[in-house]
Amino acid sequence: MFHTEVYIQRAVSDLRAAIGRYSAVTDAMQTARLDELKPALDPISQAARHVLAPAYTQTISAYNMALEIQYMERALNANLSQMLRHSLRLVRACVSGLCETMTECIL
């Protein structure tokens, strides 16, 4: 669940609790008005869940893909020869800008 959805669900829950506490100490007319507010809270809660569910699914999908790529990279690196692994490390250092010149990369 996203933090946004948790925030909305807690706000709705807190509002329901506040209505319940306030209804206990008010007169019948105010209690009736407060009871009219309660049905409006359910659509808010459901809308938050409905709108944020696809975003959550997409985020989980991207996260799982990143995990799979990391797993494949580790498996590939584990099966490379030592010389090829060092060459790959050299290329990564040069590409990432750790070395200013190719001579620095080689040394």
C-alpha cells in the first residue's frame, strides 16, 4: 500500500472516530447531521484504493523487473572468467567517469 493511500485511509478512520465521539455528546439534531456525513466517507476510501491500486501494481512490476535484472547480472558475473570480469570492471570504471583518461583506467 502506498503512503498516500495509508494517509487517506487513516484520515477517513480518524474522521469516523471523531464523528462517533462527537455524536455521543451532542443533541439529536446534530447527531443526525453527523450521521449524514458517514456515507460520504466510504466513497473517499474506495476511490483512494481504486485510483492507487494500478500505480501500486506498476511499481511492484518495475521493482520485480529490477530484481530480476540484478539476479541475471550476478549470475552472469559469477560465470565469467576472471580476466573477463576484470575487463568488465575496467569498462564500467571508464564509462562511469571514474577515470579521466584511458591510461588511468588501465593503471
